[in-house]
Amino acid sequence: MTGLRAGSSARPNAVTPTGPKVTTKTTIYPDDAPVAPTPQPTGNVQSYGKRIALARGWVDSAVDLKLYSLAAARFTIPVSEQTKNRGFTIVLFQSEKHRKNKVIAWDGTASLSSNVVSVMNENDPITLKKHVGYFFVLYGDDIGPAPTPQGSYPAANNPALGPPGPSGAPGAPGGPTPFPTVTPFPQSSNVIGPH
């Protein structure tokens, strides 16, 4: 801490952060993300499953940033997004004027290990130029909406429905209420974030 002496006109030293300014922003399930790129067809009949945007990480730096490769982008995802044999794509876009984007690098074979999705390509260094907006997007195979749990109507002794009444019918006096106030099925949590 710096103090002032009597009669001194100097101001105390202000604490300022060191290093370049880097602005970042993360969006979960971005509905305005570009469509995921797919490989060029090889002449045989090929179709690729739809991949949806799961997370986007925006980067804008006051200095050039040198990444060793696209493998520098790593996304930690929750168990609810880790379905068996799900494919992932990681793409780096450069933001351009008029809401256009340019693909800088992408890998459609990103893999999951210990809750983290990343790519193995470590051969191609990438430079993010200063004062240019870039964003990384994690795409995953579209697995559709969460399936509805299979089973029978909840038991009459279910605390969410109340005890059965004389007729045992929903809405009967002393019977279960017709619409439970508590959902009897567990709800999933969908939280994704970059690592």
C-alpha cells in the first residue's frame, strides 16, 4: 500500500490489471449458431446425422492469440448429454460483417473423455487476430427430446396424488387429485460449459 506524506502532491498508485484484455462469452444451446459443417461427399451415397449446437464460446482479444491447434478448445458437458455413441463436432468460426461467419477450423470426430469433449488434432497452429471476433461451437448428434419415462399410472398411495377415496377415482371426495402438484418423474439438468 502506498501512502502520501504531508505536503505531497503525488496520488497513491492505483492497482491495474496486467496483460492484454481478452473478452469471452459463453452461450448454452445457442439457437442462432451456424449449421455444423459436414465432410464433402466422396461420390458414394452418404448421409450425415444432424448435429445441433450445444455450446458456443466467444473470444475477442486486444492482442493476437496463438493456439497450438483446435485441440485447445475443450468443452465440459453434463452426463445428460453423454449418450452412447453420440458424435461431436468442434468448429472455430471467424465473425465477419453482416452476420456472416467464416469457418477457420473444424473437426467432426471430437471425442468425449472424462466429461470433456475435445479433438485430437494437434498439428495445425491457429492464430486468433487481435480485435477480431471468433467463436468456438460444440455440436452434438441430435438425440431429440428426452424420452418420457415408461410405466403405469402412479400408485394410489403416491404422496403427490394423495390417498385413495371411497371410489378410488381421481377427483372423487377423499380421492386423489386429478392433477398432481408435483411431477412424479425426475427432471434432467442441462448445463454445459467450456473448460
